[in-house]
Amino acid sequence: MDASVSPCGLVTEVRGPEGGADEHRVRSDYEVLTRILIRCGITITTMESCTSGQVASLITDTEGSSAVFPGGYVTYSNREKIRLGVPASVIDRFGVYSPETALAMAGVCREAFGTDLGIGITGSFGNADPGNADSVPGEVWFALSDERENAAFHCTVPPQPSRLAYKLYMAQVIVTRLLDRLKH
């Protein structure tokens, strides 16, 4: 996997595994992540759109995860993102598929659940969203928010054979960032 910072410095470009994710590896990496979170007492939550709760599901597959994962949101519609606290002005100005929206999602869920770490994920997978003009298939933005730093990332996801494959691909990209962040 490769990462580089965009010229504006706001978004870090990241790449996932060549081709597609290995489900066994994704699950193994999330077990490692969750055990680290439990051992260190770091709480985490998510606000997921295109991944439909896949990241939350992978975190909670590990026994004892309730100690660090109080809950999360799956917000497919703009209306629900706004209802939960993402400012409408952010979506109106930057679009729902943007680093700004991902950052707002990460901050909103972290604040709502009072966790140490929040993850916001927004994007389009295999087809364009007719309800949002900024939808580009395969373009995903996600953000990580904690008390030290808010960081936004962009990933172009190559075509995958199924919706699950798209979700696992992004889950792999995200867990790699989370494990890197916890090392520092």
C-alpha cells in the first residue's frame, strides 16, 4: 500500500491492496486492531456510508470489543448525516463525497459517543449516486478524528466483483491507517 499527501496538504492519498482485499487478512488485521484498542483502553466509533457498517462489524467480531466500541452509525442519506450533526453547509459547499464531509462525520460520531477515536467514511463504489452530483464511482474519502488530530484520506478503489469486495477493500485500507496511527 502506498500513501502520499496531496498538494493542498488536506488529504492524504492512499492505495489499497493490488486488485482486491484478502478477507482472511482483513479479519485478522481487525482482530489485531481491536485487541490493541482493548489493551490500551482506546474507544472507537464509526459513521459509515458506502461501507454500510462493515468497519464496525469487523471491529465487533472480536470478543470483548464492547469495552471499546459503544456503537456507530450507518448513514446512507444526506438527510441522516445532517440529522445526526454533519453541518448541511459542509455538504452544500463541498459535497457529500468530500474530505470535509468525512472529517465532519468522524467528528460527529466521536462526539456523540464520547469516544477517543472517530472514523467517517463516504464515497461511491461501483456506480454513480443519482442523488448527488459529486458521485464518482470508486472514489472514497475517509477521516480519522481524535483529540490530537483530524486526518482525511482519499482512495480510488479499483472495480471489484461484489459490494462485499468493495467494503472489504476499504476496510483493509482503513485498518492499515488505524494501525499506523496507533503506533505513533
